[in-house]
Amino acid sequence: MKILVMKFGGTSVDSQEHREIAARKVIRAKEDGFAPVVVVSAIGRRGAPYATDTLIEFLRGIDPSVPPNPRELDLMMACGEIISTVVMAHTLKTMGYDAVALTGGQAGIITDNEYGNARVLQIHPQAIRHHLESGRIVVVAGFQGVAEDKLGFHPDITTLGRGGSDTTASALGAALNAVAVEIYTDVDGVKTADPDIIPDARTLPVISYEEVAEIAHQGAKVLHPRAAEIAMLHNIPLWVKSTFTDETGTLVTSAEGAEGVDLPEVTGVTHITGKIVYLVFHIGEVPEKPEIELQLYRLMARADVNLYLNSYSHDTLSFAVPRDRWGLVQKLLDGLVMPVGAPPQRLVIFRVGEKPSREYQLQKQMLDALGNTLSVQEIAVDVLENCTMVSLIAAKLSRRPGVMALFLRTLYDAGIQVLQTADSEMSLSCLVNESDVEKAVRVLHERFVADRAYAQ
């Protein structure tokens, strides 16, 4: 039995017309001898009645001052995919094909207990295999599973975080030993840049697992990085295709799988969609600096905040956070008191921004009342808002001598102010003002991708 996992995103199932187009692709795979396992996202995007963001806003809107319990929030968020699953299965039935809808739990997806960002621990695919062997098309709700408690029961629905339906598809592909996983979107593959900015951006025929994961980490929405990592671990071919065309799409595979293909030195240019906020912590040259940094990173991890452009110096730490998480981060940091040393030798208090807030002043007054019991150090945090990150994905080029100079010169010549830089084995990144992001993408794409001119 040749199992093929086919995942359809929200724009692929947001109308009757689009669902029928998606269903015909599933039917074609069935008639070509594959056993399709279909994974679907919630119907539509923000504003659509069954979209995940709409369901979240409805729940939080009951009383904005009372945050939903994470368990109940996951129950609410899972509803969008369940509705979409039933609708897609019924659509296939109306077109003459036997299909069955399964929630993540019914599909055997077991996760940890991290509500809102759960990790898949294992999959028991017996139910899926039973339905496939009976000739049915299986439609699975993406983005969700069930958490196993100490008694071995599965009482709680969990969700897998943003892009979780991609993760569901890859995890099912691994558990079912699928011949491939196909991710269907509204673009015809992985592009060299956002087509909304570069209309003639090329579709890459082949890309490595590492490159597509890097593109995803640096802001592209074409595929969730966790999905690429799962596929890489199990060496499952991944395809990124369009629901609305018959283009071949992009094959995501290992370096060995791409043998014989002339891969470009530069994969493309990507950017973070939406603003980010850049923070500089003036810690000073103190022995406890590594401990302070570690506690800050742990705090951000517990708050589920992604960090970008991490940078160190002898007396500072810097990183960027998503703009939509800035309110939470500001509340966590402003006036935060942190003991350092073991046992605590002193206390540090964080002051966010130039003007001391009421929260900071109240905390500082209480610390001053301690007198000389423990010394107190203030850590000022500079804040730079309305920024975003632009990255050049260039696994072959990023280590070439002089490439960072060329990268920066391209931006400087276009009149773009670079606020911070970072690099890795896979990419070169910079922080720019949000108003410059489209220009930055265009000039970098023209310099490194379009004309292939790398001369210094």
C-alpha cells in the first residue's frame, strides 16, 4: 500500500469551490494507486467564522481581563480543524468516494501536556491503517493531538502551535512510512522571495531540508520548520505545491536526494512578516552576566516567546521579539527583580525604556527599603520598535569571504539603515526599519538572486 499524505491549508479549504479543487487532487492520487491520508487546516484565515484566530478572539472577547485557561483554549482552537475535517470528508463523499473524518486523537496522535505548543511524542496509526485497508480516504484534523496522563488515558486535546498542521502531516508521514508528504498552499512551491514583493520570484525545483527549515525560521510561511525537521529525520520526500495549479512544485529532500541537480548558491531572500521589537540589555561587565542571560532566556522560553537576532558583547545582551508579543514581554521585564549568585549575592532590577514606569518605581522603592541587606543593580533595557528582519538564505555563499560586506553594501547603497546583523552557516540576516523591508527584499533579491552577480 503506497500511502501518500496530502496536507491542505486554510486557503485551500475556505470555500466550496476550493474544497472541490482540493478534493479532485485527492481523488486523482487515489485513482493513481495511492492510499491518501488528507490533513486539513481550519477553514480560512482571521475573520472567517471557523478560522482559528476568529475562535480565539471570540473566547478572549468574553472578558479581555480574564485570560482563558490554556486547556480550554486548546479545546476551542481545535474546533476549527475538526469542522474542516468533517466538511472535507463529506465533500469527498458527495463526489462518490468513501471517506472518514478523524480528530487528532482518533488518528492516534499522542503529545506532551504543553497546551498551545505541544510536541508529538508518538503516533498509534492502527485506526488510520484500518480505514485505508477498507478502501477509505482518511481525513485527519491537523494541528492537534491528545495528551497522555499518568494513568495512560488521553482526556485532553492539545494543539501543536502555529503551523501545526504541517507538523501533523510530516509526523503522520513518518508513522505511516508514507512514500511522500505533499503540502498544498496558495503558491506553486518555495519561492526565491515573497511573490507579493517580487512578483517574478522563481519557484525552486529542489531545496534541502536544512534550507527550507532555515527559510521557515527566518519568516517564510511556506512550511513550518518542525515539519521539515521531522521529514529530514525520517528521510521522507516533502513536496510544496499549489492547490490551484498543476505545477510540479518544490521537492524538499536530503542533499543526497538532490544529487545531479544544480542547486543555486543563494536560495532566496525572506523576511519576518510583521514588526518586531529589538531589546538591548545593558548588563555591564559583571561576573554574573552569564547567569542573568540564562535566566532571561528561560523566562522567554516559559512565556513561549520566539527570539531573533541574538547578539552578545562584553557588557550587553540583545535580542528581538515579535511585535504581537511585546506587550507580554514588557510586562514580564519592566520592574523584574532577579536574584543572582548562589546563595544570592545581590539583586538586579530591569528598567525598560527611557522613562521609568510606575511598576518599576514601586519595585525600586521596595528594594530601597532593604537598605544594605543586598546590593541592587539596575539593568537598563533600550527598546527599538517598528523593526523587522530580512535574511539572505545562502548555504553555499554565506561563508565566502567578503559576502557580509557585499550584503551590507547593497543595503547601504539603497539608503537602508542596518540596525543589527547576524549570521549562521545557512543565512545572513539584518534588522531594518519596518518601512524599509520591501526595498531591502528587492535590492537583495536583485543583487544576489536575479542577476547572480557576486563580484566584489
